Amino acid sequence: MVSSATRPALGALAFVTVCLALGAYFTFAAVQGDFGLFKRAEVEAEATRLSAELEALAVDIAALENKTKRLSDDYLDLDLLDQQARDVLGLMRADEIVVQ
């Protein structure tokens, strides 16, 4: 006569197998899923890159606002106006020599 105590029951083996499979699935999802650790690291890296880009754009905007103010009707910077006329229109003074 074979005793049932010496071999595990089929139900217990199925329960352990299902528990291990669910544990493996949730571990995989926690690491590589849409809301997992790897995705979080990617999002944080992108946020850092976008923050740096935002700061660079803010510096560019400040420089452009400064130039706009300096060329406005209320405040005219003659040196900047002279520089812009030289760069954009290709103008030069009569006492200057151009070397190309």
C-alpha cells in the first residue's frame, strides 16, 4: 500500500507552480514593465535632458529680449544698431578698410 504522505499531492504542486509563475511575472513587470524600474530611469534621464534644454532656451530668450529692448524706440543702443547694420546690410564706414 502506497502512503499519500510520502509523495506530494498534485494540488499542492500546482499551487506552488502557480505561485512561482505569478511571482516571476510580477517581478518581471516591476523591473521591465511600463511602470517598472527601467522605464523610471529612462523617464528621469529624459527629464534631466529636457531641464537642461529648458535652461538653455531660457538663456537664449533672455539674450533676445535684451537685444529687442536695446533696439526698441524707447532705448536705442547705437553700438548694437551699428553692429546689426554691418552684419545684416553689409555696411561700413567711409574711414574703414575691408580685408577679405
